[in-house]
Amino acid sequence: MGTKTHQMSEDGTIDERFRGRISRPGDARYEEDRIVWNGMRDAHPDIIARCSGVGDVKEAVEFAREADIPVAVRGGGHNVAGTAVRDGGLVIDLSEMRSVTVDPEHRRVRAQGGATWADVDWETQAFRLVAPGGVVSETGIAGLTLGGGYGWTRRKLGLTCDSLVSADVITGEGEFVHASEDEHEDLLWALRGGGGGVGVVTSFEYECLRLGPEVFFLGALYPLDDGEAVLSAWREFMTDAPDEITVDALIWSVPPDPMFPEELHGTPFIGVVGMYAGPPERGPEAMQPLREIGTPLLDLSGPMPYLQVQSMLDAAFPDGDRYYWKSHYFAAFDDDETETILDFARRRPSPRTLVPIRSLGGEIARVGSDETAFGDRSAAALLSIDGTWEDPADDAENVAWVREFWDATKEYSTGATYVNFSMLERDEASRTSFTANEERLAAVKERYDPDGVFAPVETVTVTE
């Protein structure tokens, strides 16, 4: 597949010029290195190459080409489908590459491909800047950006990928490429929400918003029995909400966490949770109607450090739990969807399972479907069915519930699913938001990975 330009070790597995750590089955760190966030993903790669820098990434890609072995790329390892690892083949692991550099004058931040949003947020908030990351701080920047990216600033700034201004990439031919609006703009287009698979992105550069250190956080939790009233009020409120307001409806059970009163632990609730991406003193008045829908079980609303908002949901998604998710985009959200969603929410087999309904619109919808690889942005809401539990013995029950829920709400869907909230099974693979751009994406992949080094990873499949 390529010309040999490096020395091979005696077992023919990786070159001796690799500076990072190599793990193989039987090595002391192998079991630790192969584990990813989703405990359902139990893949066993032949080689894990933990890269120390761009040179290591280049060596790993060149080795994969020469050896003709399949590749997976790991950034944060937080993808629910577990695409960061694979059975057999080579994992190019960027998790040691987490450097972040801020340019406060130009409101830009550049981060290596293994960085998490916790890494980026910490550095940008030192300058009162925000890059539009996700809602769980331990999520890797790479997967979130390549899949689109929904965070608390999304209606103000758009998707995470919309703020991507440049990227450094090692292509499938082992070449280093800088993608921006001025050079390799076709590659930048593909990196903006096209799902990845065109190379290893070793660094991402984002445009930032001046925001923080405090923001106004909304967190009003109501009894689940008030579900119809809460969803109706939330839907009406978001119809003409300003872009600074991003609020989601969230169905969950109060977790056994010290921040919640002990007497409420385990209580099912429906909450309105969000953030005001503007001067925090304007937040209370702007979001007050959502705090008065009924009598809340608990109201956590108030001024809060942005860093705290960004990590509030971390405890809901610990490493090693079992995760099985599916999603739908809704063109509209009305009483029919409400009834079906609440019916399934009341029958969640695990109190750990979340059902967020994300508000869209705002700046997201102002970007044309062909301006980025992400594709269609016309949806009003995104339903995510986040099956979450601990015991492998409960796999079948929880997976069946998620699938039944997803099937029951399919009739309300635009026909698309969000790639980052998907197990990428056969019933979802052709339903991503970027399906309409698939021909253009295929052309970009052919240019930068003509030999298919970064072919899709076969993900977790659960049988009945």
C-alpha cells in the first residue's frame, strides 16, 4: 500500500522510531489502554499506539498502510458506539495529546486531538472565552466536533463544528495537511460535522465567544406527573426565545448525589435545564417563566461559574457504565410526541437512563445544509434516548426498551438521527443528518484517503 520509509521491529508490528507507548495483548498496560467510556464496548485491538505527538501519528498511519491493517482513531474515547477501538488492527490513540493554546487577542483556541472539553474550557475561561463544546466536560473535542456538537451555547453560536476555523490532519496517505478556508477548504468542509473518517485530526482551532466566568444556569425540576404541562410550556417558550437561551427538557430520576436532598434521591422528574449565553444579570428575568410552570421539586437556578455548568452532568455518565443510545430529529414537537415520550419515560427500566429533548433553532438553523458536511438543520428538536445502566445482566431489558422507544417515535422523525447519539447499527447508518451530503463527502474521502485506511469501525451490536 505504500513505500517503506521506516524500520520495523523484529515482530513486524510497529517501527522503532515511535516515541509513545505501544500496547499489545499480554502487555501490562494493555487492558487499561483498550478500555473506553462505554462499558458495553469490549474490543481487543492487536496494537494500541499511544501517540506522543504528530510524528507518532504519521508513523502509525504509514505503518497501517504498509501492513494493510484496519485502523481506529481514539481522541477522548467517549463515543457511545465505541468507535475509538476495534477488534484486531491498530488503534491510533491521541489521548496523551491534550495541549491547548489560547490566542485571546483574536479569540481563538487551538487544541490537540486528544483534548477534552474540560481541557479547553479551563484554558479559555482564564481569558473569559468560550469555545462551543458539549455538555459533559470529559467528552473529547475530536468526536464531538466531527459529529456536529451540541452544547449550552448552540443557539447563540451554532454547532461546535460551525466554530471550527482550521485543523491539522494526517491523511490516509500519511501526509500532513492544514485545512482552513484558504487551503484544503474541501477537507475543512468535511470535518465540520461529516462524521470523520478522512484522516487523523491532530489539532482543532476554534473561534471563541467572550463569556464568563459566571453565567446564569436554569435548573427547575418538576414532578414527572407534570410532564404534559412542562413540555407544553417549554415548547411554547422556546418558539420565540432569543438566541442567548438554550433550554432542554430532561426526564430523569434524582441521582444519589450530595447536591440533591436525600429525600428526593430516586424520584423521577422532568426538568427544564439550560443556560443564558449572555450577561448573567439578564438571565433570571429572561428565563423566569420556566421556573413558574408549577411547583418544582427543586430549583437549582442561579448564577454559576461556566466551568461548573460544563461539568454538572459529568456524574451522570461515569466511565464503565453500560450505554445504549438512539436519537431522532423532530421537525415539530406537539402533543402526539409528548404523549408517546412520557409513556415510555414512565417505564424506564433503569433510573440512570436519561431522556433529553434538546431545543434547536437559533444560529444552528441559519447555516445552510450544504455549507458544512453536517447537513440538514431544519429540525425543531432532538430526542435522545440515553439508555444507561450498570449490570451486564440487564443488557437485554434496557436495549429492548430503547429500541421499542425509538421505533415508537420514528413516525414523528425527520428521518434523520444524530451520529454522536447513535450506536451506528444498520437501522441508523443511513439516517444521519449528513446523508444528503454523502456524495460530496465520498469525494473528499477519496481525495484524502484513497486506499480506505480509515474505513468505518464495526461497532457494538447487541443481539436479542
